[in-house]
Amino acid sequence: MCNHHDILSSNNKDLQQLEKQASRRDFLTKTSLGLGALALGSLLGTEKAWGNIKGSSPKAILDSYNRNRLGLPHHLPKAKRIVYLFQSGGPSQMDLFDYKPKLADLFGKDLPPSIRKGQRLTGMSADQTVFPIAPSIFKFKQYGESRAWVSEMMPYLSEVVDDLCFIKSMQTDAINHDPAITFLQTGNQLPGRPSIGSWLSYGLGSDNDNLPTFITFISKNGKGQPLYSRLWGNGFLPTEHQGVQFRSGKDPVLYLNDPENYDGTDRRRMLDYLGKLNGVQQDAYGDPEINARMTQYEMAFRMQTSVPEVTDLSDEPDYIFDMYGQDSRDPGTYAANCLMARKLLEKDVKFVQLYHQGWDQHIGCPGGVKSQSKKTDQANAALLKDLKQRGMLEDTLVVWGGEFGRTVYSQGQLTEKNYGRDHHPKAFTMWMAGAGVKPGFTYGETDDFSYNVVKDPVHVHDFHATLLHLFGIDHERLIFKHQGRRFRLTDVHGNVVKDLLS
């Protein structure tokens, strides 16, 4: 069997033989996987299934066959794509959405032990001798036909409140940032597991051959807890399922542009030949990462054309920029990333993840909430309006939330106009909108202190199970065997929260 030395020392006869082997392999691949593709078309019973396969590349046929092999989707999906607006740091739920008017009469009083219930505290407030109650200084009103309570810090979102599905009873297992963010993004507090986007890419594949299935953005000039690339990593899944980070500036994707003084005219020929060489390696070693790497090479080649096109906002009309806000004209800002997300969703990118730092207000919480709301509120509402006016919200899932909530007691000094809030994992708020979730709906309830869930708790695993369900996936059946164990996003937990579904 050939190895690297054999390939490098081949003469023309060897190369001809190699091409014959490659041609034979292509023939077997196309015919055998073509049967699988036909079976898929039969199972789905749609012309679209066959239309997407017929005349496609071997990889496209392989992808279709693999999806059939996984048996996905398990049921009719409501969501076709998702944009996850991750608010890193932990937004204060009682300053934004979880209105607690009775706290006004308890200003400065010690949080009762009957409410604390001996729950774990972080090292930043565990040494406090008192835990003074800090009511929100912000005003709340009810909006829309749903009469949902929204803080004055979210004036734009209040206009689209009837499109939102609030979950006010979220719970997580982690009390510190890194494990909590990792848990929300991968289903486990320890690094190394695949992210949500990678699981969806693995299970459902791509609807656009010219762009990655899973794309991430981080707001520029963000301050706060660090964000690591493993949060959008593929873990133990094949590497083509990892998220691709887009950046602001002239190089949205690193290492995508041709080197200086190289015109790229022979790149296609080089990739074809490299594919043949890797085919021999695959035959010899059977390592799936060989094919995964070639898949990434081919995607990078196509992205040299598709990325400049999709990241060009010059054709967006002024009213769109006005809707998203002034910051949307500044590449890399949260608002600009929201607009970019809409463009990618239009191109049928399956998973778009936006990370925004700055919600970790241990001190100066009112000022921090005001600052972050100003940066994000208008863009959040504009994204929903934009998707809706284009008829995309009905099959696009929008998710907003952080890794945990904040405490009702003040960390540090409390004044009438200022307070800090520590991490709180036992009760926080997220919202969803769009594909398959109930609009104008609030689920779950916390106590009068926004400290404990008293009705309909939703654990992170339940949230993940529900998200996958909206994409037609049974979370207990989307598995990947690794090191002798069958893994899934929800580990061995999780229930679909059916009351959230429309």
C-alpha cells in the first residue's frame, strides 16, 4: 500500500495508476452512495431530496447518505436555521425582564435565610456578613397583547414583545463564568465537548455548500470574561463541524486570502491532485480526519468567493442601517454583527452565533446594564423585525441569554442609586422567538426575590433538548461514539419543554 515516500517518488506510471485508483474509487463512491441517496429520496418522498443529490459532488452525496444513516430528522422540523445571541457575563434578570415590585419595600434588608436556603455563593460575596436586598432602580411596564413586563432599558425590544417567548425559570449547575458558559454552549462544564452548532452541523449537514454550516462573531472591543474558540469547537466530532469565526476588517476569515504575489490560478488543479493523494492515504489508514481536512480545503476554496460577497454590506439600504442603529455601520460592533447574521441566515447558514461581552456587573450594576442595553437592544429588536419582514422568522429560531443570572442582594456597598450583583445560577431569564416557539408567551416563575424557581423549572439540558426538537431531532438519538462511550449534547439528562412549542 502506498505511503508518503511512495507518493513523492512516483514516476509517471505510478501517477497514472494512482489516477486509475482514484477513478475507480470515485465510481464506487458515486454508485454505492448514490443508492443510499436514492433510498433517502424514497424515505423523504420529495422531489427536493433527489434534486439536491442529482448531479452533486461525491461529498454532497456522501453527506446525504450520512444523514440518512443517522435517521435525521427524526420528526418534522419547525426550525431551519438559528441565531444565538449569547450575552456573556450573565445579564441581571430582575433589571431587565423579571419584575419584582415587592422588593421596593425591602430595600437594604437582609435576604432571609429561608430564601437563600444555604445555596452556594461565589468567593466574591461568601464573606459578606449581610446580604442587603437591592431592588431594581429601573421602571417596568407591560407591553403588547401579551402584557409582558419589560424594563425601560429595553425600549426597542418592548415593541416586539409579542414575538417573544420568555423563559423566566432557567437553571444551571455552574456558578462561575467559564464552566457556566461551557455548559450552555456544549452541554458539559468541562472543556472538550462539541458545541451546539457542531452537533447540528453533524446531524443535519449544510444547506449552503459555499459557506460554513456554523459561523460565529464576537463583538469588538468587548471587555469582561474571556471567550475561547473551544466554545464553538467541534470537540470529538469531525473537524469540518467546528464553528468558523468571522472578524471585522479586511480579512473576515483568517488565512483565507491568497498569499502575496500568488494569483491562485492553479489552486483548483492543486486541490484536485491533493485530493487524489489524500484518497490514497485514506485507503491506507482509514482515518476520517483525512476526508475532513479535504472537506475544509474545498470549503476554503469556495469561501474565497462567497465570503467577500456575503460580508459586503454596501448594498444594504439606509433604512436597514437606521433600523439596526448607528453602530451597524461600524463593522465588528454587536449591531453590525446582527445585520451580518441576517445576511448569513438568508444564505441558509444553519447556525450563527453572536457573542457579546460585558454583562458581568459585580459593581455598578445599573450603569453596566444601561451601557450594555444601549449596545444591544435596538439591534436585537431590528433583527427580529428584519427576519419577520422577509418571511424568515417562521423558520428561524432566535435565542437570547447568558450563562446565569444575578443575585437580588447587593455585592458590596448598596446605595439608593447603585449596587452590584453576584452570579446566580438558580434562576435566570432567557427568551426565544421564531420557528416553532409560542409567541407572546411567558413560561416559568420565580419567587418574589427572583432567587428561586417556584414554577416550571427549565434546566440547561431541557433547553438543549427543546432546541434540538425544534430542528426535528430527538436529543436521545443524536449520538456519537467516542472512546467507547456514546455521547450526546444533553449527556444523560434533559426533557423537551413542550409547553414552549407552538
